Amino acid sequence: MALPKIGNLAPAFTVLDQDGNKVSLKDFKGNNNVVLYFYPKALTPGCITQACGIRDSKKAFQKLNTVVLGISPDPVKKLQRFVEKKELNFTLLSDEEHKIADKYGVWGLKKFMGREYMGINRMTFIINKEGRLQTIFEKVKTKTHHDDVISYLQENI
């Protein structure tokens, strides 16, 4: 799948969050920038590192009028456990059928230990207050993801 084009409206979606509440991208339009980050699987080492960095940077994101949404193919109950175990303070979204991942072009072939399978390619999308795609982080480093995104926001939004 192709990635959405920078400058275009970000692909719309409505899915359930970790509490079973419906969340739509349009809920944030006009009020907040959105960091939409796709990660492969809750409660795995890289995803924990990435999520905890975001958790610990909440004040910086608030100062930049930015909401962070993490999205994975995990079911709602697993997202709930992730939030509880790691005391996450931002919204996680469940995309079990990978419909949103398809829209954003992040569902694709992966390789791990000589095995090929379909899954989420870790990427981050910055969406401005008007709902337009500002930039895409195609190469994400889990340890510095939060700092990389905050630096981009400070310089460009």
C-alpha cells in the first residue's frame, strides 16, 4: 500500500480506544495537532520503550497543543492491560482488522528471524489542526521517538 500524501487530508477513521470508547480523527480537527503512531504489538519491548517515552513527555506534547494516539492491531482488552501496566497517559486505539493501517500504508510484509509475515510497519504521522498530513516518520527509533517528534513539532508547527 502507498503512504498518504503529505499536504492532503489525513485518512479519516473511527475506532475503539483502550476503554471501548469510539475515537474519530475528526474529534481533534480545529483544536489539536495529532501524532498518530503505529506500533506492532502492545507489551513487547520496543513498543514499551516507545510508549513510555511518550508517557514521560506528556507535558511537552500538551505545550505544543498536540494529542498522541497510538494504534495497533491489538484488541481493546490488551490495550487496557498495556495502559494499566505501564501507566500510560495517552490514548491507544485498536485496529484489529488493520483497516486504518491499510489506509495509512503501514500494513505490509515484515521479516523477523528468517520468517516473513504481514504486520504493522512502525511509522508516525503528524497531522495538523486542519486535519492535513504534515509529515511522516518512516524510520522510527523507539528510544528517541518522543524526542524526535517533539523536536519536529517545535520547529514546524
